[in-house]
Amino acid sequence: MKKGFLKSKPVLVTLIAVVLLVVLIVISSRSKSANPGENAAGSIFSPIQGFAVRVSNGISNFFGNLFNTTDADVENARLKAELAQHNQTLLDLDEAHRENERLRELLNYAGSLGDGEYVTAAVIGKSTGIWFDTFTIGAGRNRGIDVNMPVICANGLVGVVSEVGANWCKVTSIIDPDMAVPVMIERTRDGCMVRGVLDTVAADKQMELYYLPADRTDLMPGDIVMTSGIGGIYPKGIRVGTVKEVMTSTGSGVNAIITPAADFLHIEEVMVIIGTAGEG
Amino acid sequence: MRKFIIAIFCIIAFFLEAVFFGSVGLRNFRPDAIIALLVSLGVLMGWAPTMLIGVALGLLLDILCNKYIGLSSLGFIIAAHAGGFFFEKYYADNLIIPSVTAAAVMFLKEHLMLFVMLLTGGRVSSYPMLLLVHMLPASILTGLLCMFFHLILRRTAFAPGRRRSMKR
């Protein structure tokens, strides 16, 4: 009996661990607010994560720069070292310049949406794997962020805040396979929905447009899709994407393939809309 | 010393998984550094300590980056057990066993993720393409990364001089 128990010990321990983890997954999928343990871990590690992201970007830029250098002088060791130093200085300047440009674009875009309150934050983590599309930003309840607040970048809608911690929050992207956003076509003003879909073949991330009224068939590639304001989460008029391909057969219920306005592979800063004009 | 080296490897794998692969824009062709490490550790030191490391890394990864907390840990438990299955059964110098195991675990874990995604209402455009463009390349890359980790681990933390103390 004792021997049998010992033999099955790995199975027992694993079963207990699996059951606990499944319970945790279910709880975390229903909870919108970080629990104390999660909050503490997130608060401690998010500054470290932010630092790690900067280090990673530095490494990536450095190697990118090395591969792009074709000057024959780099073969000389001394010049190589000098060049690396100068390149690093240039990279720092270039990085600061690009960051400045991105933030300016972000502010201009926010200004074009009308009066509202915005919080700018840097992306400090992205979901691992291809299955879900969420990312973590370095601002949370301390900056007035709450769940279901829309998140934008300089090009348009990015997602919605799905979980909030003290100084961090998680954003679910609009391209996440279980996200749906009420939208309308800018040219025709027809209301419909877009949703994320997992597509490994397309070079860019894509979304599907559906629920377009059956008698509205004048959709054209290039049509701009923007939020309709229905549902109360996303303010009206935020750019979501453009129609890439109109589906002729609607057997699947999909009317068109949408290219998102935001470049989800290169998001570095975002703005959370924490209040719109007219809110008390 | 061994614990220190293992800790360094855990930090490197975590950094690759949580920050680096995402920031360089790797999408389909992306190995799982933590699975690669855990399978190698499982082969070298057994399932129990490896599972503990895997659950801890998985929880931290999910808290900081992912949508569902605990999901990554489930995949890492599989990795710890798969690696642990070969503990003290084969020569630790064998590189083929951990790398093939890591690739198989990655393949299994990706199907677990696909199942959860479909369960939560997600949609996939084409499963055969998903298999061909993402799952198989990612599994092969994970196997290769595991080979690399195993090669270094067995020469540092589990070098023959140190390996004696690992056995009970």
C-alpha cells in the first residue's frame, strides 16, 4: 500500500497542482481586478520589466546597426571600437528623437479626438506566444486607470484595459481572437462589428468585419472603419482600420477582412482614455 | 554554485520569453525558452524540483504578461514531467533525448493553448496552416534551444565533478 502510494506520488502532486492551476485560470478569467498577490508581484516586477524592455531594445538596435554597417573601415579593430561608441551615441539620440516624434504624434492624435483626459504609458510587456494578444503597460490605478477604458496609439484604436494593478495594467488588443468591437464604415455610416482572428499566414495582423446589414453591399477595399460608440466602451470616431478585402460569399458571416490601423508589432507607447468631454 | 547557475539560466530563459522575443517581433518562428530549459533541468535533476521551478516561472510570466494566470504553468508542468521521465535513465550527455522531448512538449503545449483559445471563443483561420507555419517550426526551435541549454548546463551546473551530489 505504502509502496503504491509512493509510486503514485508524482501523479498525486501533479494532479493537485493541475487542479489548483485550473481553479486559478478560471478565477483570473473572471476577475477584472488584480488580487493582492498578483498586485504585489506586478508592482514589484513591472519596473524591472520596464528596465528589461529598454535593455532588450538596446540589444536589438545594436545588432540591427551592426548588420547594417557596410563600411570597410570597420575591419580595423580601433576604428571598430570608435565606431561602436559613436553609433551608440547616435542610437541614443536617434532613440530620443523617435520617442519624441511618437509622443508628438500620439498627442496630435489625441487632440484630434476632441477634449478628454488621457494617460500616456509605455508598453513594458507583451503576451508570450501567438494565442492571445495582450500587453502590459506601466501605469495603473495610481494614474486613474480602470477596467474597460479604451487604449489608443497614434494610428488608432489599440484595445481595452482588461485588468488593473497599482502601477501597471493589462490591455487586451482588438486583434485578440476573443475581442469584438462595435464599428461603422466611415463612408457609408453602416454599423457592424469587427473581431480578432488568429491567422498565421498573413504577414500583418488582421481582423474580420461581420454583422453588416445584408442590403449594404457597397463595401470597398480602402474603406475606413471606425468605432461607432455603441456599447459605451469605445468613444465614437476612433480609427480601427481599413477594409483590405471584401468577401463575396457571406456563408461564414464575415463581410470583409480588415487591416488594423495600429501596428501591433511595434507598439511602444499608448494612451489610455480615462475620461471624455462631458463626463462629470 | 549549482543553484546559482540554475537561477541565472532561469533569469535568462524568463528574459527571453517575457521580453526579448516579443520586443524583436518574433511571431510564428518563436521557441519557448522556458520549456527548453525545464526539459533539460528535468533530465538532469528529476521532475519534482523542475516542476517547482516551472510553476513559479509560469505564474510570474502570466502575472506580468499573459491573459490567464496559471495557463503557462500547466504547460511547464508537462515539460518538467517529460524531462523528469528520463532522469537517471540515460546518460546526461545525450543531447537528442532532451531536444526531442522539448519539441514534443512544445507541440503538446501549443495544442493545449489552442484548446483554451477555442474554449474561450477564439477563432482560427486554418488549422493545417497553423500547424505548418507556427506549431512545427516553434517545436523544432524549442528542441534546438533545449539542446543548447542542455549542452551548457551539463558542462557547468551538472559537470561530471558536480554530478555526484545530484544522486540521492
